Amino acid sequence: MTRAEELLRELLKMPVEDRAHAAKRLLDSLDEDPEDPDVQALRAAELTRRARAVADGSAELIDADEVRRRVAARLREASNA
């Protein structure tokens, strides 16, 4: 088992709030500089694209309860892997 897999197993045992915080920190670390104007422009463009898709009806909207169910199932699968 790799070090990353070991850490992931430990993280998955943590309360949801702690996992969410860790996930945000990891995602933030993927950006070279989250304050970089180019990064901000890319994020703004993606948010605009998604908002338009919702507005024009081309986005597939999923009920929040269904999203929670899917996430919980994936977390269970990951913790059993």
C-alpha cells in the first residue's frame, strides 16, 4: 500500500467536516496560486458556463438528497477498497 493510500484510509475515518476541510486544502494546493488573475478568470469562466447551462436547461440538475446518497455510496466504496 502506498503512503497516499494509507493517508486516504485514515482521512476517510475522520468526521465529514474534517474530510471536507482536508479536501478543500488538497484542491487548493492544485492551483499554483489561487489568487493568480489567470486562475480566477478560468474559475469565473467555468462558473459562467455552468450558470448558462442551468439557465438554458441543458444542465442535468440532481436533487441534493440524491447527491448526498451518491457521495455516501462512493465514500463507502472507497473505505472498503
